Amino acid sequence: MQRSLRINTSKAQVTPSLGLFINTVINMTSLTYLKQYPLELQNQVTQLIESDRLSDHIRKQYPTLHQYNNDKTLREFALTLKNQYLKKSAPLSKVIYDNKIHVVNNALGLHSYASRVQGGKLKSKNEIRISSVFKESPEAFLRMIVVHELAHLKEKEHNKAFYKLCCHMLPNYHQLEFDMRLYLTHLELLGPVYSLTEKKAP
């Protein structure tokens, strides 16, 4: 699956001191969130960072933030998607933000499943936990992560069937995952993409 990243290199300029600092940071982190992508694509991202245009690139495509910034609204958001695409799948007992999830070490969210015998019957419990870093992010990125975790209700492994289901629920799933990783790269290397006073989506 090809990911697109359009860059106008004719405007790629950066002051020597800033460029040296950014190159040092990039070399130290090695674009942690983009390691699985081709080197050519990583080099294009490096150009955006060095020319101080990564923020503009992200904001142009995703100008606003979502409003699902607490557990209640997150659960409603997830259940709406589940009822639309996976109505017959196992129920969700919990959908929450989790500030203990480290998006590098433990991925972007977690789906947990447990079975136990209660009253002579086998009961299952499904929970979805989303990293708290996505409390303030574009809705498209939150949707991509929730779709990913919902797909685990039917497909436990990251196999062909899993990604086919993700793309059924979200046709541009792979592009959104790449763009979301650009967003995380910005947070790691350069800080917040959006200002505190920016208006959120209605």
C-alpha cells in the first residue's frame, strides 16, 4: 500500500543553526514512528522538518481537532462505529483513554479480551483503551485508531483479514495511519501542532 506525501522542495529552506539542531534531533530519534516506511519517504519527512513545514503540512489536511476528549464521548464515538460496521460482534464493556499507554512501546491503543465462568456460563469482556495523547488530535486520527481496535473484536492478529476489515470500515485507513504517524513525529520532535486557542471542530 503506497502512502503519499507531496512536498515542494523548491521552498525547502532553513537557517544553518536551526538545521543543525533539527538534524541532531532527527539522527537521535531516527523518526521513531516511521521506521517501517521506505527510506525515500522518511527522507521527504526529514525535508519537511528541516524546512519547518511539517506543521503546515499536517494542519492543511487536518485543520481542526475533535471534541471526544473524555471517556463518555469516546465511548459514544466508538459505539457508533461499532454499530455501523460490527453490530453483531461481541459487546464492549469499556472504552476509555489511558495515560499509561506509551504510543511507541505499546502501539496506539489496546484491545483486551478476557473470559470467565460466571453462574455456569462463559462470559467475555472486551475493553478498548486509547492513548491519552489522542484526546486532542484531528478526528480522522482518532477514528483510525478506534477502527483498528474495533477490528480486533473479530480478528485478533494483524493479518490480511484484519487489515481488510480496517479498510472496509475506513477505506483510507493506511493513508490515515501514515498521516497520524507524521503527527506523532511532530509531537515528539517539535511539540504541539495546534495552538491552545485554536477553535475545535463544531
